Amino acid sequence: MKNFIVISKPVIGEEKGVIKYLSYLVSTGHSNHIDKTRIVPIHNSIRKFINNNIFQIIERKLKRKKARLGGRDITSFAQSFVLSLPPDIKVDDETWRDIAMDIFSDLADFIGVSKSILAKNCFINLHDQDNQHLNIVISKVVDGDVCRDLQRKSVISFIKASFNSAVLKHAHVDYKNYKPKTSRAKRYNSYYFKDNEGVINALHSSYSEKIDNIECDNNKLKVPIKKWKRKFV
């Protein structure tokens, strides 16, 4: 494992999408959360975040119309980040708050805004469940401008680095030295095995006897295996 997990996705559906997603993040009655998740607020309320988010979008639209600017309006009003630790690493609420604030501070520097401005345009909470994770939602329009850095691939690697650093600093866990307590083997669907049964059996038996009619080049077996889509279960 090179990094702890960071997932980034746009919140689609304009203002309705933002309302729906933020409501889900704080819902103790959702089927995904009942008897599974303790929800811990860390920064901002969804009401304040949503009001500010929609206000920023409306202000930008008005500004562009006054300037007679064309082009399509943005359809995703916010970007979501989920930062997760493995199930066997448990961190208390205060430590999570410290981790979140370090990442928040780093993000402000990364996108080039002050912490006070980002504070209005950011929502953070913790889902305490089998795999604890932070939910961070940031408005795509910050201080009147579309924050395109949030949509670039570089932001994921940046947040991973910030997350790894914060976990080491506050939870004293180094991702470089972390080894999962359990490892899960990959399993493939039955169609894959049926279609390639002969080749798979040959590969297994090669440990005990020499296999004829299999041409090798630089240790790579040249055997035509149909490219069935692998399914991990």
C-alpha cells in the first residue's frame, strides 16, 4: 500500500446534487449509516455551506452576464474528497480534527486562497465506521472564480501527500511502514476459468514438469488467453 485512500469526485446535479449529497453525509437515518456509522461534525454546517455555495454560483452567473460572456455554466457546484484509513487503524475524534485542519490549511495554499475564504467554502465531517474516513466538500466557485485546481489530477496526489503527513504527525502512523493485518486474494469469475481452463492448468503444472508447446520470450508466456473482464469478489 503506497498511500492511504483518497477518492475525489464531482458533486453532480447542480444545487439539487449538492443538497442531496450534503444531506446524505449528515444523515444518521440513511441505510448506509444505521447501526454502522457515527457521524462527527468537524467544520461548517450543511445549511451554511449550501447557502454560500449557491450564492457564489448565482453571483458568478450575474457577473458573466453583465460582462456579456458566453460559454456553458458549470453543472457541478462542488468537489468531494473522501480520505480513508484501513479498518485496523482507529483514530479518536480530536486526532481526526487535527488531521482535517492540517489538510484544510494545505488545501488553502494549494488553490491559492486565504483560510478565511476557504472556511466559508468548505464542509468537513467524519464517518466513524469500520473504515474511518473524512468527508471534505469544497465549492467549485471560490471567491467569485471557478477553482479549476480542484478538478485536476494533481490535487489528488497533493491531498494524498498532505493526508499521509497529517496521519504521521498526529496519529503516529507512517504509511511507508504500514502492513495490513489481513490480505485478500484476488478471485475471478467462473467464465474466466472456463474459457482459459487449459492454459491455467498448464501454468499450475509447470511447477512440477516441463510444458511443451508453450513458447516463452523473456519469461513472458505467449499463450492466447481471451481477455475476459476480471471481477473481484
